[in-house]
Amino acid sequence: MTTMATTTTLAKADESVEYAARLEHVSKSFAGPGGQQLVLDDVSIDVAPGEFVTLLGASGCGKSTLLNLVAGLDGPTAGSITTDGRPALMFQEHALFPWLTAGKNIELALKLRGVPKPERRGKAEELLELVRLKGAYGKRVHELSGGMRQRVALARALGQESNLLLMDEPFAALDAITRDVLHDEITRIWTETGISVLFVTHNVREAVRLAQRVILLSSRPGRIAREWTVDIPQPRRIEDAPVAELAREITEELRGEIRRHGQH
Ligand SMILES: Nc1ncnc2c1ncn2[C@@H]1O[C@H](COP(=O)(O)OP(=O)(O)O)[C@@H](O)[C@H]1O
Ligand SMILES: [Mg+2]
């Protein structure tokens, strides 16, 4: 058996760092009923500073596992992961505290980052404005629509002032129109802030709509099957012909992957 270095390093935020995240030969196994189950196999990815990368794959192929490794929530079985500072993470479920207002949810993240109390309210208001939720500071979670909740979750993630935003199917539970609006918003915020984004989705059109680069993961185990550079100017629309055309090509490839591994 070969032994490989197993490290998860949080590099200091530094101008000279040439990547926001670097995954080198990352593998991950879980103990299952039939022994070790290999979920990710030899995955190497570099995300450049300011780059928007989508990681696309069928359900169960290991996307969330990979994102959790990059977030440092779990360690790889083999290989190494380095990030430029601590990444911010946003999930499909907003994970807001229902007993706190939108504003207080954001302030909690600011508090954890060490922002002094007198500055928190102003910063929370600024973040709400950035996600176009001006005036929602005092609203409770149950008063907000699904789309508004994800905006608050996004504001909270941005409040961490990370160089890298990890997004795990953040719009998957939203209706198509709301999702469309949030695609515009995340593109705008990415452009305005220069943050690097690693965005996980099983939705091919969404992947093409958003990314500069789409990486397709195979299933069982998750390996990099192929990647595409998306040379379509932003802002794009999900129904634009070039988006649809590339999505069709990628879908063919994804179908092939699913057929090869007997998954659906
Ligand atoms: N903590 C865990 N323990 C055991 N198996 C896990 C664990 N987390 C994920 N898995 C398994 O890893 C595989 C990939 O899961 P996941 O990363 O959630 O896929 P995706 O996000 O692409 O849908 C699944 O087979 C899942 O059951
Ligand atoms: Mg997942």
C-alpha cells in the first residue's frame, strides 16, 4: 500500500498565493457495511483567485463530500487540500437560526469573526444591501420567502470575508424564477467582490450559466471525468443559445457517466 500525505492546510490570506484552493490527489473513503467505500478518487483541482468554478455531477457522486473537505469539516483519506484562508460555506438549506432576525443571523457570523460589537449592525446592514435585502434587518426567518432566506444565508457567508465561497446546491430548492434571479445576483456579487467561488450542482444549465469552468465528476467513485472552459460573456441567461448548446454537450457526457455506473 502506498502512503500519501494527508494534510488540510489553511494558508494565510496572502497576495502572492496563486490559488484560492488547491486539491492535490484527494481521495476519500468511508467505512461502510461492505468495508471501505471509496467516494472520491484522486481528485486534483486548482481554483484561481477570483475564479468561478462549478463542480457538476450526479446525485451521490461525492460533491458534498468534496466541498466539506475543502471547508475543512472533514479530512481527506489521501492527498492534500490547501486554501487561501478559511473558506465560507453556503448550503442548500439556509441553516439560519429561526429565533434570530435576518440581521442578527448575520451579526452572529460577524461576532464569530471577531468584529467588535459597535460595528456589527452597520456591517450587517451593508451586507443585506449587497444581496438587495435592504430593510430586512428586523425580519424573522419565517417571514422571509425561500429566495430571501438564501439571500440572507449568502450575506452571512459573505460576512466571513473569505477569499473563497463554497456553495453546495444553494438554489436547488427554489422555484425556477427565483433561481434565475439569484443566478443574476451571485454573478453580480462575484463580479463586484472578486471572490473565488466553488459551486456544486447537479443542474447542467446552472453550471454553464454561472461558471468560467465546469468540472464534471464521475460517480462511484467520484473522479474528474472532464472539464470545460465556458467562454460565454457574463451576464448570461440560462436560456441563451450558447448556454443551452454547451449544456447539451455536457448532459450527453453526464448521461454517459450515469450509464457507465448504473446510477440514475
Ligand atoms: N459521513 C459519511 N459516512 C459514510 N458515507 C458517506 C458519508 N458522507 C457521504 N457518504 C457517502 O458518500 C457518497 C457521496 O455522497 P455526497 O458527497 O453527499 O454526494 P453528492 O453531494 O454528490 O450527492 C454517498 O454514497 C454517501 O452515502
Ligand atoms: Mg450533495
